[in-house]
Amino acid sequence: MKLLFDQNLSPRLVKALIDLYPDSVHVRDVGLHNVLDEVVWEYAARHGLSIVSKDADFHQRSFLFGSPPKVIWVRRGNCSTSDIEAILRAHHADLLWFEQDVKSAFLVLD
């Protein structure tokens, strides 16, 4: 599963999770830092990436447009990068299932 980490998440997650989510990227690393959500959405769809965000806007977009891309919403308030890493590690099997489920467009992790 290839993830696209939104700007509200640390770019350090790419390296920290490379063992489980190779070929994942952060918006900053692909020139999408501080762009409109629709630009991030289109990039993710074109490149086969699932968006990981703490932003509810992507949640709303997934209901309006479906997938691709798929959206993973980390519904956690203020927390550390290591907390986000732990959540994504703990839910690795869930994310693999989510990736394969053609009917699913949105997954909430908390």
C-alpha cells in the first residue's frame, strides 16, 4: 500500500514506516505542500496513493467523489509523530484489507 501523507502529518513518517508502506510519500516531497485539497486528491488518484490525513476535508471529499483515491482519516487530536506511526503500524492489516476492498473509499483510525 502506497500512502500520501498530508501536510498536517510529519514528513518523517515516510522513513519511519518504509518497512510497511514502501513507496509512500509526503506532500512536501512531491511539491504539494500548501496546495488546495483537490490538487492533492488528483495527484493521489493519478499515482495510486491513499491519502492519510488528520483533516476532515478529505473525509467529506471521499463521500462526495468516492475513490480513487482512498482516504485514511487519523481521527486523533494533538499527538506526536510516534503516536501516528504506532497507529499506522497497529492497523497495518486493516489498511491492507482496505486497499483490496473495492467498495471502501474511507477508513477511520483512532
